[in-house]
Amino acid sequence: MSDTHGHLDQKMINHVNWADEVWHAGDIGEYGIIEKISRLRPLRAVFGNIDDQLLRSQFKKNLVFYCEEVKVLITHIGGYPGKYNLKLKKLLLDEKPQLYICGHSHILKVISDKKLNLIHINPGAAGINGFHKIRTMIRFTINKKEIQNLEVVELGPRGKIISNDRQT
């Protein structure tokens, strides 16, 4: 997930409950989001450009780790295949992840980067603030070296939540 901008609703929590781990690609928005998700599932996160000092003190700009046998790199702002910013491209070349996840653009993308031999995922924006029309997350499984069962989760239209997951 990415770009929650301080919003967490029951639809999001339902998908958090499905996961073994939750990965947040920045623009968390408020520390309470982290507390709620962490009570439900293990959480890995990076800070985004809107995140305050408290979130920046808790999380890194870039996170590199292994999930089973897949090397993962998560950051908030970095671009996508053919359009990486220079700092991120160097990091991708140095770290050689198989899975690169970022947020920031609010544009859902899943792209195979054949030049760098990785899968790029931007889960779009899960929050209610921004220019996106549909709130999204992505879920998938990792089985040893394989990224499998990738699924786009549509959370409904962007807008103010009023009750029972109805939105305006």
C-alpha cells in the first residue's frame, strides 16, 4: 500500500488482515496509521514526502530486505522503468532487487523492467486525498523465488468516507 495520507478504513483493514505482512511505500500521513496496522500485522514501511519528523525518525527513505528468496527495495519517490531518478537508478544497480516498490504518483503500475531484471510495483493511492479516482492497493504472494497471485485491490472511489464504507 502507499499514499494513505492519514486515512485507514475498514476496507483497507480487511485486506491488511489477509496479509502475512504489510508493506507501506510512504506518505503514511499520521503515526496512528502505523500503530493500527502494526497491531494487526507485521509492517515494513518507508517515509514519504508528506511524512513528519516522527515518521521520518521511525522509518528509512529506502528499505532493502529479503522476503523468502526475493530481494525487495521499497522507496517512496523513484520513478519507473525508463524514468527512474538518478539516485534510485544507482541504488537499483547497486542492490539488484527482484522487486521494486514505490508510491508517490498515485498511479497504479505493475511493470516488468527487463533491463534491470525486476518487477516494478506502484500500488497507487489507498487514501482519500489526491487526484486519483479509484483508491487501490496491491496484494501478492511470494513463494521462494516467485512473485505470484498478484492482484489489484480496488477500495472504491477517492473521496470523503461518510459511513459504512459509503463515500462522497
